[in-house]
Amino acid sequence: MSASQPPQTPDVPTLLVKIFGKDRPGITAGLFDTLAAFSVDVVDIEQVVTRGRITLCALVTEPTAGTEGELRATVHSWAESLRLQAEIISGLGDNRPRGSGRSHVTVLGHPLTAESTAAIAARITGTGGNIDRIHRLAKYPVTAVEFAVSGCETEPLRTALATEAAEIGVDVAVVSAGLHRRAQRLVVMDVDSTLITDEVIELFAAHAGCEAEVAEVTAAAMRGELDFEQSLHARVALLAGLDASVVDKVRTEVRLTPGARTLIRTLKRLGFQVGVVSGGFTQVTDDLKERLGLDFASANTLEIVDGRLTGRVTGEIVDRAGKARLLRRFAAEAGVPLAQTVAIGDGANDLDMLNAAGLGVAFNAKPVVRRAADTAVNVPFLDTVLYLLGITREEVEAADAHED
């Protein structure tokens, strides 16, 4: 048999040994110590501890002829001595093979209700999928759980669950299972209202006394109602004459989105590369790149002549198409296939980038963006994107504690 061929599992008699009760150190070792006396082989093990209660399942081969009754009695006696419950079920072979088409479904709730969990599970079943495993990724600031699903392809499952999620008000991400999920990635974010809570041009406009006028144009552009490049030129023109010292003031006014530092710090620990693309200005993104240790940054550049803003931008315009182009450029420079990229954004000018990435995440986005993206996150914590990559809150906190 070649190494690439899976071994055949014969339908030999097996026993499923299930242990329930209050968790304490030594239960797992004690069970297998007890089973070892009967020379059984371990086929599978599953264990979970929830609120101090353990459920331990061991699938083992049938003991030698005539000793099954003794094994059952010994296991029950051992369990009773620890005030545990035991159940032993006879059967044949291993677990049934998982169906083709495998996905990870991450569900975020704030809170996650029983009603919404039921709706998601029912829609998975209705799409032809089977839930093989469930585990929790985080309990705060949101509850995040991940379903391992088999039996249906990722794309139709994603479509079905996106519809369900919109109806019940939870965030759901569906990604295909496989080795690629563990590979190094490139994560590229929009800046305004994504990496930061502000719209940078509005911060500049506040110093020029035209904030309300600029904000109205910005909102229309982000909804996709105006051509971005035209709206950019119109807004920047209102800044003409501002003293260049305003750049330093705006940099100090920029507020990072909650969880932004945690997201970037964790991604960098994993060896990911991180970049930003912005319809804003290099005068701010270059500063963010240095402060946060980003690998890539690109944006428009405000023209400054004789110490004052001219009301114009210079160089290549970073618009909707430009963001997707920069994502591809960053991926090529990073040596990362486009399928291994993650894009995060909130506005209509992020759509091409979200669609080009392997995973597009609409973060607190406008309705047109939520409908078009692979997944939407509608909680105000940017580090929740980590859960979509299968990273748990415990892992993040353990890494932070180790570094401290």
C-alpha cells in the first residue's frame, strides 16, 4: 500500500466507552490504565470539558474472547469509585467516513442565542451538510463557535448561511477546510472606518471648517452613490490653503478600532504579512505603517506646496479598482497566492478588493458591501477576524501573557 492511500478500516467489533462526570486530573489516564489490562487498541478518542464537567469517549477494539463482560464490570467499578458515570456500547468498525465537501463555519453572536444556533444548524442540515464537530473559539467580547461541516460544497453552504445570518442577526463565515487554512497569509485592510474609527478626510475637513460638507460627500461615496475619484477630488479641493502642520494634528486624532492592535500583533506572531490600502492619504497611512509594524501601505497623497495643502492629490489614485490592484501587487511581493489573502473593508470602494481576495470580510459595512462579501462581521471589535481564521481567544491571550 502506498503512503498516499488511506488504510482500510475493517468492520471489526469495537466498543465505545463513554465517561461523564465532574472533571478532575487523572481521569483520562485512569480510564486507559483500566482498559490496558484487557490489551485493547485505541481507535479514536474525543474529550470535552464544559463548566467543569467532562465527557470522555474512547473507541477501542473488542477485548479477547470471553473478557468483554469483565472489561465492562471493571470500567463501571472504576467509574463509580470516582463518582463518574460510564456507558459502554458495542458496535462495528470506526466512525463512518466524513462526506466530501468540507468547510469550517464560524458563528459570532453578541450574544449567541439558542434560537440563532438552532437556525444555523438547521440550515446546514437543509443544505445537505452534516455537523461533525463543534468547539468554542471565544467567549468575549463576542461568543464565537466553529462547526466542522462535511457533505456539501463550501460555496452553496456559504450562500445559504449568508441568507440565514442576515435574517437572524448573527455573523457567519464559511471557509473551505484543508491545509491552506494553516498556511501563511497576507491580510490587507481598508483604513477609514476599518483599521481606524475615523474618516481621515473628515479630520482634515474639521480643521478647514467644512466637515459637514465633506462628510455628506464621503457617506454617499461609501454607499456607492458617487464615483469615488470624482468625490475624492471634490473633497480634497475644500482643503486648499490648510497649513501643512495640520498633518501632525490629524495623526494624533486618529483612533484605532478596538482590537486592531491585537489583530495585527497576533497575525505577525503567526508569520502573516499585513498591509493597508486606503482612499485616504499617505500622510496618515505611512505613520500607521511605522507605528503598527505593517508590511505594506498605500494610499493617495495630498499635495503640499510651500507649506500648505494645494487641494489636489498626486500620483496614482487609490480607488475601488486600485485597491484590488494593490492587493494583487502586495500578494506578489509577499509571495502569497491570491487564494491565501484576506481582505477587510467597509465601503463600496472595497468591493473589488474583497471579491479578489481568498476571503473577503465586510467589517461593520454598508448594506451593499455586506451582501457582496464572503462574510460580514457586525461587531465593533476588529480582532474578531482572528476567529474566522480558526484562532481562539485563549491562544491569543496565552501568547500575550508569554510575551509579557
